[in-house]
Amino acid sequence: VDAQAMTVAQLGAYVKTLRASGLAVGSYAVDFHRKIAFPLMTLVMTLIVQSISSFLQRMPPTIAPALMEAHGLQPQMIGYFSASNICGSIAFLVMGAPLLRRYGSVRSLQIGLCLGAFGALVFMLPLTPLLVMGTVLMGLGYGPSTPAGSDILQRHAPARHRVLIFSL
């Protein structure tokens, strides 16, 4: 019996039948749990990355009022920092396809998280010119989250549950 060709329900019923017959379920039980756990793990990890990326995207306008005062800048400048963050995201969306093709979705998300974290650190430095650089880097870090996360979910989510999973 090919466990890979069976649905979760079919494999679960087969494991139950084997157990009721007193036969060893061994690898079939592992395959059954893997079929449940892997899509769920993929969803959870994608949600975590999306949350971190979104946090980095929303950080500049949230923290900027305090930074504007500390750097002696006018409060109206906050919009420029938010715009530079969005420009970083757009730059990735325009030019990031080769990165996704070359390194894959998971590595692209990792690169994005590293860029975003580095941007957050640069954003916190006490040098005014680095504020814009930090927000652009955070935007670049946010850029891969949607296309790469969608690709991962598309490949690993069960076909009949994709609509539900993508709605989350």
C-alpha cells in the first residue's frame, strides 16, 4: 500500500484498520502524522514570518515620533520615513523575482528577515542620515514575505484546504 498516494482520511482509516487487526502500523502511522503535521507546521511558520515582517513594516511610523524629537526633526518627516519603508518593499517586489528563483522561497524569507532586522538596528542608531537607510532596509525585508509565503503555502497546503489556509 502506497501511503503517499492516500489522503489523510484514507491513511487514518488504514492505520485504524491495521491497529484493530493487531498488525504493526509503524511507518503508516508516521506517514499519517506527517501528512497532518507538515502542512500545519508550514502554515504556522509562514504566519510567524508574516507577523515579524509586518511588525518591521509598522515599526517606523510607530517609533518615529519619539525619534523625530530625539533627532530634532519636524514631526511631519514621519511620512517620509514611512514612504521610504514602502519604497523598500516595492523595490523588492519589482526586482526580487530573480532572488526568489535563485534561492527559493524559504531562503528569500530568511534573507528578508535578516535585512529587516539589520534595518531595525540601523534605524535605532543615533545618526539622523541612517534613519532613511534603516526604513528602506526594513521595507526590503518585508518585500519577500508575501510572494515567498504564498509560494510555500501553495506548494505545501493540501489542495482542498488552500482556500481556508490562504484566508488566514
